[in-house]
Amino acid sequence: MIKLSRRLQRIADYVTEGARVADIGSDHALLPVYLLQIGKCPSAIAGELNAGPLQAAKKQAADAGLKSRISARQGNGLAVLEPGEADTVTIAGMGGSLMSAILEEGHASGKLVGVKELVLQPNVGEDEVREWLLEKGWFLAAESILEEDGKIYEVLHAVNDPNAASQNQSIYNGDFLGLAYEKELLHRVLLRMGPYLLRESSPVLTLKWKSEIKKLERIIAQMSGSELAESAAKAEQFRKEIGIIEEVLQCLQTGIR
Ligand code: SAM
């Protein structure tokens, strides 16, 4: 039986028992193979854009004796799916922009019709993914953050729910932070840092945003040599960003939420 990394395991944990799963950008098809091996899913589609990873996915499925139940298909994003073929779509290990573009194209071409849940693990740009889910009426049911091999990952679980709008309204209500920010800024903070992650306020979340502050400080220091007005404006914007992150972390630490 395949042993998954903690990151992939967390994704697997969110998949609903009995779901027909489509893993998009499946590379070695580790997730589909595992889900079938443990009996959580009856069948899976492993979608891959590139030939090399597709071959690796096919080999993994064959080696596990699951060739007949894992369909490895080459194609761009959700194009590999027929509408109604999957209950769960997982996408992991790529940037939030690419992930949102894949979801948007899939949504526009009807490939998400009948899909009940999305399990998404963007490497960066989590806010873009949260924003896409919100705009398209997916309920963000859960999210988690974990550290593995010095990297921090966020996993989002969204479900197709008729009450998504009102449920999202409630989770994206930032009053719990106790910050006197304008509505729009507060909303951006929740999209960026995660409405559940902020409520849970784990040490890994603090670690992530402290390291983000360090990154921004390094960029500001690099810009300080430039005399361009644009650099000064950008540096000022980053300083404001740091200020906001620090305020949010401060309020999490003091437990005002
Ligand atoms: N999902 C696996 C994981 O999280 O361990 C593999 C992640 S790997 C870094 C990203 C994979 O996505 C690569 O195999 C790449 O070929 C594939 N990929 C990138 N863009 C894609 C697209 N538009 N459609 C399908 N697959 C894509």
C-alpha cells in the first residue's frame, strides 16, 4: 500500500467515502492509487497535461494492479472529464492562478456539473482560489494548514451546497477578528489568510505569516537602492501589507476573536 506524504494524506482525508474522484495534475497518480487501495473510492481519473507525468501515472496504476479502475488521461485541466463522471475533483501542487484558471475553464465548459466537492491544495496564491470559490458559489466547508519538510501547505475543501451563499457569508464575516478595518480590507484579509485558519489560529499559521513578513522586508531592503518612484510606491505598499499582517497576528495572539 502506498504511503502518502502528510500533504497528500490531508487531501485524501477530505475526499468523501465512495466518491468517484478525478485528480487533475496527477503526476504519479499517488492520490488516486491510495484512495482505491484503502477502498475509499471505487474508481478514479488521473488527468495530466504532460506526457512524462502521464506515463508515471499509468505505471503507478498498473504496478498497483489498478489499471482497470484508474483511467489516466492526457489533457489540459478538466478537459479530460466528461460532465457527470466525477463526484470529487482534487487539484494539488500548483499555483493558485493556474488552479483558478483550470477551475474557471472547467466551470465554463460544464465539466463541474455534478461535481459535489473540490479538494484543492494551491502552493501559492490561496486567496485567488478562495475568491474563485466564493464567486462561483462553492461553500468553503473546511481548510487546514500543515508543515512538511520545511514547507507550509494549505488545503481547501469546498462543497457544492445550495446554501453556499449564506454559509459563505457567515464564514467570511470578519467581526471575530475585532479589527476596525473597512469591510473591503477585512474581506481581503480573510481571503488571503483563510477564514477557518484565522479562527483556528495555529502555530503553523503564525509561522507562515512571520516568514511572509520576512520575505516582504527583504524585498523592501532590495528596493531601497532604487530611485524610481514606482519602487518607492511598491515599498510603501509592502510596508502597509506588513503592518496589516502584524496587526492580525497580534490580535490572534491576544485571543481577540
Ligand atoms: N498533484 C500532484 C501532487 O500534488 O503531488 C503533482 C503535482 S505536480 C507539482 C503538478 C502537476 O500538474 C505536473 O505533473 C504537471 O504536469 C501538471 N499540470 C500542470 N498544468 C496542468 C494542467 N493545466 N492540466 C493538467 N495537469 C497539469
